[in-house]
Amino acid sequence: MLRYILIIFLTLSLAACTSATIPLDESLTARMDSPNAQLDRTKSLSIINHLRATKSNAPLSINAALNSQANEMAAKYALSGKRPKKPNNIGAMQISAGYANFANTFSGWRSNKASTNSLTNKDFSNAGIGVAYNANSTHGVYWVLLLD
């Protein structure tokens, strides 16, 4: 009897896990490897906030000043190919290069424990996301996420 209860419990648990996934919005897979590409920062931040919710942390808010700073840093990163350094006034920074869309970029960050810890840090409440494209660079697309 206990065996059957355990099987039922595991089956229901697996069903709950599969239903907890969120559908992937098209804007998250929009390619940024063209000069006129536009990043939907609100949708991009929503996937980070979904991860934060799994840790019972408050959502991040888009911050215009951080967006501007992240964009400038991404543009310099795309031109020079040199990894930017975290500004002193910023809580955390995530960078990436070579991923054409935000979904893949986020997946890369999420698969790294240190990055996941930054993304889900309860002390952060604001975010800025920057992306830049340089067709003549090694990686093409460059990402900067600032958290504060």
C-alpha cells in the first residue's frame, strides 16, 4: 500500500513540475544580431523575476539610469572585445557574449551558480539591461546586466 501511495505522490509531483513552466515569449527569442534589433527589457526582466520568485524574492524593477549605463558598457564591450569591469556603485553585473537572444543569454547565466546567486539576490531591487551588436567582432552580440 505504501508503495502505491509513493508512486501516486511521485506522479503528481512530476505533473506539478511540468505545469509550473512559463511559456517562452517571442520577444525573449528575438535575435539581437542585427543593427536595428530592439530588446524588450520588460519581457527580459520578467524571466529573471520568475527565477527570483522561485526563491521568494521580490521582483526587480527596470531602472532607466541602469539601462543607459548597461547599454554604454555593452557598446564598449562590443567594440573592444574586452570584458567590462563592474562599476563600484553597482551591486552586481552579469555579462555575456555570443548569444543572439535573451533567452539563451539568461539560460547561460542561470546555469552558473554564482550568476544565479546574483540574479536571485534579495538585496537587489533594480536592474538595467544592455545589448550591443558588432558584426565585425568575435562574438557579435554582447550583453550587460546591472543589478542594484
